[in-house]
Amino acid sequence: MSKLKFGNTAAAMEAPTTHASTYLDFIQSQRGIRTPPPSRDKKLFQTADEKMMRIQDIVWQIADTNVPVLISGESGSGKDVIAKSIHEAATNKEMPFVTINCSSVAKNLLEGELFGIEEGAFAGAPTAHIGKFEQANNGILVIDEITELDLDLQTKLLKALQDREIQRIGAKSNIKVNTRVIATTNKDIMALIANGSFRQDLYYRLYVIHLQIPALRDRPKDIELLSKHFLGECGYSFGKTGLVLADDAIEKLKEYQWPGNVRELQNVIQRAVVLADSNIVTAANIPIEGMKKPVSMDWIDELPIGQTLRTVETHFILETLKNHSGNRTHAAKTLGISLRTLRNKINEFTAQGYEVIAPQNGRCM
């Protein structure tokens, strides 16, 4: 694979006005590339989701460029996996790949960790400390949770990105670096810009390529795929080969909201492997409760103003029944009422002339 040139800087800085879904087309237009080489058939990460497949295409396109990348998404959604994939997709896999998590380093130590400390800079620095920027020279530096940097450090980072040189603490001269920065965040940067806690010019410098990672709950195809993937990995680690997920386990996993995203799913599967007493992992082995995907409430917007509470309750119960394909037991559980109460309500609705959906299997479950 030949190395790609990103094109002129002016064109690159216009990228923030390009919608995320057109980034691949934008990058291709800069280079005249239309057909990915055969090597790109290799999967960089496990996914069955169309949005994630699109991101994988973009990763292949930008891997051999030197442009900054901003990766945003909820905690545990896989931002670190995407950053590693950019390195894996590059022609030169021997180049440095260095990471720093801004939320796990004390704020008074961050500058030294990023840019280094000159020998004798202060009493506690008898020897020079090489910072992450120098360690990642001619390679990639991943700055996790970049929004944790204070404004002074944001200014120094912006200068490093613009001038491609850094200055150690206590040094009198600058050091040239050829370091590509990949920044990640789980926060709304635009809101931080609005309240003055994040520099807008740094945002645009990083925004040449922006990859927005969807939450796991928005990638339903990935829930089953990743569950089986982690099941195989964890099973191998614990000496339990041949494990399979029962249908009720898969259903339970798909119904869950996954506030902790892929990281939470991996931990849940690991616990399930430990708890399983046979090769079949059932719903009983899946340690998750609550946080189920909510029933759609869009129909409420269609109710005219002025309806009585009784009318709203009637519509709510009828729609809940439809959502559960007429299953009385499941509908009662969702509504938080007893099955007997629900059946009494159904009798009332029928007497009033409302059409009540029958269970799909023909039984009043």
C-alpha cells in the first residue's frame, strides 16, 4: 500500500463543515481513490453494524496520513479500539503507538507527562524526563479524554500541533517532533466550547477527521456478535471451550440498555462464563437486571390536548399490549401492574368498544 498524502492544509481544515457520513467521500476526493486495495478486506474490529463498518472504511483511508483524528463517544463504546485500529491499518506497523489518559494523571503532572521535563528544571528533576510527544515521534500519540486538559495546556497542545515542535518544562529551546495526535472524548465538546472550558481553535485543529462512535444500544446487531466473540475469548481463558448462548440469554442481552457499552458487555459475559455450570449459557447466567430498552412513547405526541387521564391510561395500556404482541404477562410486567389488574382493564376496554389485540399464539397469556 503506498502512503497517502492528505492534500493541502486549507482543504483539510474545511473538513469540519463536511457531514460525518460523507467523510469517506471527502477523503477519497482528496486523493482520487475509489477502490480499496484487497488488504482492506481484513476486519480491523468485530462488528456487524453498518455505521461501524463505515467507520472501518474511513480508518483504512486515513491510516497512512498524518492528520489529527478526534474520536468521540460514550465511555466503553470502543474509542480505544478505533485508535488502535488506525495504527493496525497503517503500512508502518513498527511506528510508535503511545497513549496517555488525561483523566488518570494529576493535573499538575500532565504538562510534564505530555511535553517532558528538562534535566535540572526543578529540585525534583535531577534527570531529563522524555514526554509522550517525544516518545511518539514519527508515530501516533493517543490523548484519551482530551477535554480534561486545562486551558493553558490546550494552548500548548495547539502550538505543538501547529508548529510540530514541543518544549520541555525548564528547557530554553524547542524540539522538533513528527507526532500524529489521536484525541478521544466522552463529552460534548461543543457544550464545553460554549462555556469557555475548551478552545475552539484546538477543536478545529483536531476535527480534520471526526469519528463518532455509536453507543452499543444503537448497534443491535453488534450485541449478539460481540457477546459470542467475548464468550469464545473468555471461555478459552477459563478453560471452558465449546460454550454457546441459549436463545433466552441472547434475548436478555438484546433487551438491556447497556449504559456501560461494550466494556460492560465484556464484563457481563466474563461473569456469565464463570457462573455457567454447563456448556449452555442461559439467561439465568447473565447478571443484568433493569435498564431495558424503553417502549416507544412516540404515540403520546399524537394525543390531542384535553384528553382525560383515564383516556390516556387506556391508550397507554393498549399500545403496551401491541408492543408485546398481545402477551398479557409481559405487558403487565412492563406496566408494573398485576396480571389480574390488566385483565380487568382489558374487560373494561372491551365493554367500551375498544379493540384489544389478541396474543399472537391465540392464548391469553
